[in-house]
Amino acid sequence: MHIEPGTVAGAKLVLSYATGLAAGCVAANLVVETMRERGVLSFAMQAIAATALVFTFLEILPHFAVGVSEVRFVPGSTLFLLFGPGPAAFALAVGLLLPSILFVSADLPQYGMNVTTLLVPLFAIQALAKRLIPSNTAYRNLQYSKALALSTAYQSGIVACVAFWALYGAGFGAANLYHIGWFAVSYALVALVQLEGDLAVLALAKQIGRRDCGRSCRQPHVEGMLPLITTMAVGPPVLLKRCIRFP
């Protein structure tokens, strides 16, 4: 998510640098753990695929400045369920940083707060998943209700983080509260599409899983990666074009 430039400025940016660094350290720890569990090559393949998805969702799909931030598709919970916390955290951090370096250097001062906004909800749903989902559960065996709970929690966390940075930077004035509310309502519309997309991807994984079990019931970490990635990349823009009009 991209907080509008100037929302947090001056000495207040120090907090965003601190939280961004802290979130980066937690993400790095998750990356190291994943490399130890799955190997460097496996992590690299998953991280590259996840980063490509983040870049597509954040930069290529339609996005709009609304109130205090931009409204973008952020598939954090889906990446978490498909790839695990390590690759998802890496992808969110790198996929957010690349456009700032390559295209819009003016966004770099906001990177700390933006990466915090993406990663803190990811860490929160990781903790939630430990309570809701038994360990070693294959993605295709997830219950729809649990996937929906994680997705809802992640998107709610995005809104909460954006609201925190806006209030921290610009205070509790009526105009700022209005802009925060307008962003929250607009993002809720996009979040509904993302929730439906998460359920659609899970349904596809279950279908692929049933066909695979006709030959073997082995459960790889990412079942049917290419069909799932294709669905995630192509489905949301089609839904956006047909179903949603933004101001």
C-alpha cells in the first residue's frame, strides 16, 4: 500500500524507518527459516514467483489514489497460504521496493511505512494461522472459512495500518478523518474482490488436488502453481473491468 507523500513528513519519518527496519528483520528471519526447511533453490523459485505476483498486483493492475493512500490489490493472505510466510514476506518487501527504485523514486521516503503496512498484517495472520490451521496442512485441504478468516484479517490489517500512519502524520482533524474514511470504504470494495479471488483460487486448488489424487495423493507445497498463478494474475483485472468502477 502506498501512503500519499506528505502524509507523514519531517521528523515523524524516523518512526517509519524504525518500523520498516524492524519488519524487515522479522521478514529476514522468516526467509532464513524457510531456506533451512526447504532449501535455497526451492525458496528462490517460490520467492521469484511470489514477487512477480506482487509486482503485477501492485503496479500493473489498476490502482487509484483515494484519500490518504492508494487503493491497490494486495494478495498478502493468498501468498501466505500458497508459499508460506518466508516467500510471502520477501515478495511483499521486494515487490514494493522495485517500482520505487525503477520508476518512482519519490516513493522511497515512504517505503518504511509502506512496507510496515504490508508486512505487519502478514505477521499477524501467521500468528492467527498457527491457532486456526494444523501444521503441515496442504493448501488444497484448507477449509474455506479459515482461508476467508485469514484473508479478512489481512485486509483489515492493511486498513488499520494506513489509518495509523495517517493519524500519526496528520492528526485527528475532520478533513484527515474524512480522507481516512473515504480510503477505508474504497479499499473495502477492492478487498471484497480479493476475498472472492482467494476463495476462487482455493476452489481451483481443490479441483486440481482431486485430479492429482487419481494418480497419487502426494501433496507438494504449491499444488498446480502455474494454473493458480495464472488465475491470480488474470482474474482480478477481468473482475475489476466488468464489475467495479472507481471514482
